[in-house]
Amino acid sequence: MLSSQKLFFSLAIVTTLVLSQNFCVAQVKKATENSNVTRKIDEGSVKIYLLNFLDANSASEILHPLSRAAFSRIFVCRPLTNKNGLLIFGTKKDHERISEVIKSIDFKAQMGVEQNLEIGTLQHADARTVGDILSAIFPKSGKLTIRHNPRLGQIYLFGDARSTTVAKKLVQQLDMAARENAMKNKQEKKSKNEILMSVSFVVDAAKVNADQIKLLSPLTDAIARPLQRASQKGLLSMQKPLVAAQFVSRIRAADPMATGSKNGSFSNSSTSSNKQDFGISGTGQVVLNDEGTYIVKSEIQMAVKFKSDSGSNLEKSEIRSDIAVPLDHPVILSMSSVGGVKTAVIIRLVSVD
């Protein structure tokens, strides 16, 4: 009779374990259903961890917030109140971690130490960075368990009341420091928004009247560079490139989010020394986007007066641009022929210190 009772009791335990495992696996399958998570359920295993001092429901409540931050995606924790234990489904690494955590919280319950779980939600700081800083400040002494969840921007703190209170205050201070740092960077970015923009009208003097050549200026090295690159690529070839007209505007680049703002706007013009033969004018806006790139949106008009025995003829051309221009890296806005003369409009942005 006694052996029959033992057999029945053994079968009951096995049945409970099998049913619990099936339930746990079903829970995992349900959790990963209709998701893009790779299903690695077969790699997991079920174990029961018995508690000596802490009750199963309390232990489950403590571990639940940590599950997303500290364990794999297939991790499942369920309380077994009839055995005062925890049914855990997870990877080998999950079991290694959970074993240490359970020993820690169960031991502290034996010592009568009140345990707190604090969750710090970050608005500005990076959860991984804050977690690393706290781990360096609070070495593994068993007083505080620290976990972070970058996706939710949260820090989980588990330990005695004093340790969790101090750690949570540090989390708040680090978050505020990150906010102040972001604001400082934003201010520095604004201070760097002021730039000088030069727009140069270059013509091929080989096709220009001899009297008009006297009105032209030699190229600077900065203006010559993009023309040389264009020539090497076979895009534009000028025999004798010279600057016919140029204007310079001092601009505070606009924030792309500031709709309707007049910041970054420019309107300027320039003519050759006799104010008749060559001219350029332009309007538009310079915007500094979040990536730190300057975008120039402009409308530029060029004019060239050609003289001949029969009189003079004024030729005009107009271009529109929406182009990224790196600082101190001149860019050709247009290459065209005005009245048979090859021309180019070159823009250059220089930061104002």
C-alpha cells in the first residue's frame, strides 16, 4: 500500500511538471505569435526553482520588470504557489542569471532585509550609458541589482531601500545632465549658424571683348578648385576663366523646423566695375539641417553685355538651385552658355568665428 502511494505521488509530480512545461511553452508561443522575432523555443528549457524564505508571488512580482531588460525574448517566469517556487522557461544563459538573482532575493528575505524595486524612466539620457555608469559606481556587492532597457529607456534598480533611493537620484541627475548637455550642444550649433556666402559669376574670357577683359578679376584658389574638378570630368572646359561679378552675404542659417522664418534669407547683387557689362543677382535661403548640412535654395540671374560694331546686346540667364553645400567647399551651381560665352556660378560658404 505504501509503495502504491509513493508511485502515485511520483506520477503526480511528473504530471505537474509536464503540464507546467506545456503551459510555459504555450505562453512563449503565444508571446511570439504574429511577430518578426526568430522563434528559438526549442533552444529553451524549463526548470523549477524552489524558494526557502520569499513567497512565490512576491518573487514573481520582483522579477517581472527585470524580464525584458535582463533576459532573452523567450524568457517566461510563472509562480508555483503550491510548491513555493518559480517555473522558469529560458535559454541556458537565462537560467544562469535567474539562478543567481533568485538566490540573492531569497537570501535577503531570510535576513529580513526589505527589498525595493525602483524603475527610472529616462527622457534624455541613454539607458545603456546610465546603466554602465551605475554599475561602475555600485560594484557587484549584492546590495543593488542594476538592469537597463534601451528600447523603453528605463533603468531597473533592485536592492535595499537606501541603495535604490541613492541610485534613483543618480539616475535623475544623469538624465538632467544629458538634457543640459543637449541644450548646450544646441546652443553651440546655433552659434555656428552664422556664415558668409559668396556667389561668383565666372566667364570664359577667351570669348569676351578685349575692353571687357579689363573688368574681370583672377580666380582665387578656392574658386578655381571646383572648375578644375569639372574640367577633369569633362563637364566644363574654360580656356581663360575669370570672375566677372561676385556678391557676399552674411547669413544666419535657418532651422528647417522654423517654418515661415526669415532667418537664412538673402538678397544681393553685383556688377562689374563699370556697372554695365556683367552682373549677377540672387535671392534665396540657407538652411542648416539636423545632420549639420547646409542647404542652399536660390534663384540666381546673370547678365552679360556683348559689344560689336553694330552696337551692344544684353544676354540674360536664370537658374534655380536646391543643393547641399559643405563649409569651405565651393560648389558649382550652374554651367551654361550666355550669348556664346561659357559661364559658371560658384557658391562658397565660410563659417564666421
